[in-house]
Amino acid sequence: MRKTVLASLAVSAAILLGAAAQAQAPAGPPMYGTPGINLEQAQKAIAAAAAEAKKNNWYMAIAISSNGGHLVAFSRMDGTQFASINIAIHKAKAAATFRRPTKAFADAVAAAPGNVALLTLDGIIASEGGIPITNAEGKIIGAIGCSGATGAQDGQACAAGVAALK
Amino acid sequence: MRKTVLASLAVSAAILLGAAAQAQAPAGPPMYGTPGINLEQAQKAIAAAAAEAKKNNWYMAIAISSNGGHLVAFSRMDGTQFASINIAIHKAKAAATFRRPTKAFADAVAAAPGNVALLTLDGIIASEGGIPITNAEGKIIGAIGCSGATGAQDGQACAAGVAALK
Amino acid sequence: MRKTVLASLAVSAAILLGAAAQAQAPAGPPMYGTPGINLEQAQKAIAAAAAEAKKNNWYMAIAISSNGGHLVAFSRMDGTQFASINIAIHKAKAAATFRRPTKAFADAVAAAPGNVALLTLDGIIASEGGIPITNAEGKIIGAIGCSGATGAQDGQACAAGVAALK
Amino acid sequence: MRKTVLASLAVSAAILLGAAAQAQAPAGPPMYGTPGINLEQAQKAIAAAAAEAKKNNWYMAIAISSNGGHLVAFSRMDGTQFASINIAIHKAKAAATFRRPTKAFADAVAAAPGNVALLTLDGIIASEGGIPITNAEGKIIGAIGCSGATGAQDGQACAAGVAALK
């Protein structure tokens, strides 16, 4: 029964996507025109960030997002607090969608009492440990987010992840 | 005061993004490495969809999203029901992130009683009127979503929007 | 204390809403007017705000909402950070539903530490760049929200959008 | 009626959980075990599921959660639709927190029209491709979720991931 459902869905999709799309993509689904960071790069960055964390005895969740904020890869080191899962993902997404390290927000809020107004900006996270990842041309292809230790330590692990892709 | 806050934020960001990024992007913020549909294309598609709707006396909300589901442009024709605002945006996002017309889901659910199980898939919308937009190579660069009339009519307006970019 | 906060906020709002609004509504806040902003007006305001942004090399998302906070039109200039999409929509909605520029909130929060209590008000956003749009009788017919540069720059682009409808 | 629905669901779950689980836990559902799945096991399961997907030209997002539903590891194969990110995570979480393959829900909903009532259960996802992961004693230590192809194909990739840990 389930098979029938899915088969019919696949057929509908094939018909709806039309002859043109089929001609250009005979096997598999249509691809996105704009791939960002790929999985191999993401895993390399995570491995480097995790190595930096391990060396320092830090327990961290490490997330890589595309430049649109979509999760590409994630690892939670054994022993990491559960809260850090969403925080790491949030930091990566914020670094990508605001195109700046999340430390910029932490610093701005700390600089003066009134700066807490920044906290109302949708999607913000005001803690170090989220850094955009750029390609050779300096364009943003994704971001890394780390959480589990102090903000500065999270940022240090993230920086190691970014450096691994240079 | 506010100026100081923002200036300090801008400075922090500049410092954090580092010398390399600055060298490659001396003016303005760093760009994303992967632009999808641009605003001019989005406005052209909306205009065509709106013309099709107007010709038929339909009142519609029309949304264009990037291939990652981010809103690029939106128009709510005067007289359109408020509920259609979010529905149009949802349809565009679903067409982009599921890489298929939302009609595929409406058809699958209608095909057999058990197919309602599909409704539990995150981000799904099972109504016609969301269509991916592809470039000359058949790759998805965005999507259009229309809402305000019947599903078939929403789909007809969307199709006019897609056709305008061929 | 609470009274002081709110009184100072009311004063800020009065100043920000300007002499014109005060002349037409010497007592109490500006009222909502009908009909609300239409799509043609919304597009005109967006075009003017975008022109102001382009002239200054700013990348912005620009949203127009009805006086009820419903999205009427939206444009994301090519190259604008993704985070600004939701922020621009939020600013327009807040300016409409609170009937004051969002700068009023940013200023109030910056004025004294205790004012952070304002951040718990549902729907608030304490950042410049959201302005109500009034008709010839000084009644609110919608609002504009801009995001992508500093708060002051977002506000400058918004003001250009508002001015285009005078 | 409600009783019938739930009884049939329990039967489906029992069948799906297989002979091994039944032998170790003849009465009642499988219990949670500690320690939970670790990162090394999670990465091994993801690698096996991804290899199965790659061999078949499927593009998938693959998530591993702890038995409490917390994300442990995640990989989005290059070219996978964005919608599958949240769906894969959701499937893993549902398989862990409901202690049964998500296929049980898809089957139950397909079995009779009235079973759509199941769709209101918090956290449910009625699509194949989420499977609990048990330790040598048959206790649940985590779960795997796959999304990107048909439900049956998602389930096949998940099964390969589970098998890699035996």
C-alpha cells in the first residue's frame, strides 16, 4: 500500500516537473543551481574543531550549515550537554544568515547597557562560537557553530574548523 | 547612543571578519557564494502571475523564494484574503525545499485514504500552487507560490509566473 | 518605575511621529485609517526605499505591511543577508501594530537599564527601521520595515519610502 | 474504536520490531538502555546508510539521535533536498521517543481511514525511514532517521545503518 502511495507520488512529481526538466536531469531529482559548502568540507571542518576541543578537554556540539542556514553536518562529542545541540546549530545559522561571527553580537551587547536591544533581532544569538566559512574568493559558502564550553573556547574550536578549509 | 552601538557593532564585525575577507571585499558586506534567483527575475515572475490572476478576476498573494526557501519577493493583490499571505509563502518554500510542485502532495493525498500520512512530513503543504523555478540548465534557482483562489487556479497563476522566465 | 518607562516611551514616540502627526492628533496616539495601503502604494514605497539604499551601497530587505501587520509587499535586494528577511517583516509589523516607529523601542531600551523589561512585550523589536505610514488625515494605513545595514541606515531607507507616498 | 486503533498499532509495532526484540522482551515494549549510542557508533551507522544510498543513487539526509531524541550526528549528502534535513531528524527522534520504527505509524494510518487520529499525537511522523537502534541486550540506545527518497528507500538506507552496528 505504502509502495503504491510513494510510487504514485514519484510519478506525479515526474509528470509535473515536465519534459524539459526530465531531459536535463534524466536520473535522480533536479539539483539546486547553487551548492554551497559540501559534505566533505563540512566533515573536515568538524573533525578539526573536534580535535581542537578534545586537545583541551572540552565537550562540544559542532554544526556546519550552508550559507542559507541549512544544516549540512553535525557531531555531538560524547559527554556534551544536551543544550549545546541547538545552540551550536543556532550559532552556525546566525553566522551564515547575518554574515558575521556571532561574537560581534556578544561584543556589542557587552559594550553598553542599552545594546541589549539587539537581542530582539530575529534569529540573533549573542554568544561567541559561530563563524562564517568563505571560499577562496572570500564569498560565504557556509558557517560553523560550536557550543559546550565557554564562548571564547567555543570560538577557538570554530576557528580551528575554519582554518582546516584554508 | 544608538549610533555608538551600531558603530561599535560594525567595527567588531569588521575586525572579526579579518583582513583576508576585507581584502577581497573592500566595500560592503561579504557576499554569498551562491546567489539563486535574483530580484529582477522574481518581480518579473510575480508580475506575470498577477496578470494571469487579474485577467481571471482572482485575488492572490504571490511569493517567490530562493532555492533554499528564503523569501525574495512578495505581492498581495488588493482584495486578497489575509490567510493567503502565509499560504503563498509556504507553497513557494515547500516547492523549493522538496524540489517538486506542491500539486504532487495534493495528488498523492487524494489518491488513497492512507496517504494522509504524508501530511506529517515537516514543511509539507498539500495544495496546488507552488512550483520550482529552474534555470537554463534545469537546475532549481527558486520557486513561486500562489494562493487566493482554488488550487487549480493558484497553479495556473504560478505556471504563468514560471513561463515568464523562460 | 514602570510609569516612568512608559511615559518616556510615550514621549519618544511623540517626538518620533513628528510634528505633522501631532497637529492632526494632539491627544492620544494616531488612529488606524481605512482603506489600508494598497499594493501600488506599497510598491512605490519599496522602490523609493530601495533607491535610497542602492544610492548608498546598502543591501536591504524591505517589507510593507497593512495597518493590521499583514504583509502587502516585500523585496530582498540582491546581496542582502538572509537574516534581514524576517527582521524587515518584523519591523514593519511592529511599527503597524504598536503604531510607532521601532526606533522608539530602541531608544527607550538604551535610555535606562531597567527598560529591558520592554523586550518582553509580545511582538516588539527594538531596532530602528520600522515606520508607520499615514494617510492624508494622519491615520495609519500601513508600515514599512527595512533591514540590512545599521539601524540608522535602515531608518533612513524607510523614511525615503514613507516620503514617496506624501 | 480508539482501542482498536491502538491495538492494531501495537501489533504492527511488534511485527516491525522483529523477532530478536520479541525474544528479549516477550512482554511489553523494548526498554531504554544505557549508555546511549556514542558518536563513533553514530558515525558508523551514518556511513553505512550513506553507502547504501549512494549505491542506489539516492540523495539523503541521515540523522542519529540518542534514545532521548537528542541529535548525536547528522550528514546531508550533497544534492539532497533541503526539506529532508528536518524530516530525517524528526524520524530519528520519533523512532527513539516512540520506541518503534516510524513505518508503524505509516502502516497504521494506511490501514483504515479512522487512523488519521494518530496524526494528532505529539511528535509523530507517519513515514517510513526511522528505526530504533538497540544494544546487544535489545535495549534502545538511539535511533536513525533517513529522508530524501521514497519512504521504502529511506527505510532501506536506515536498515543498512542499523545493520552496521550489529
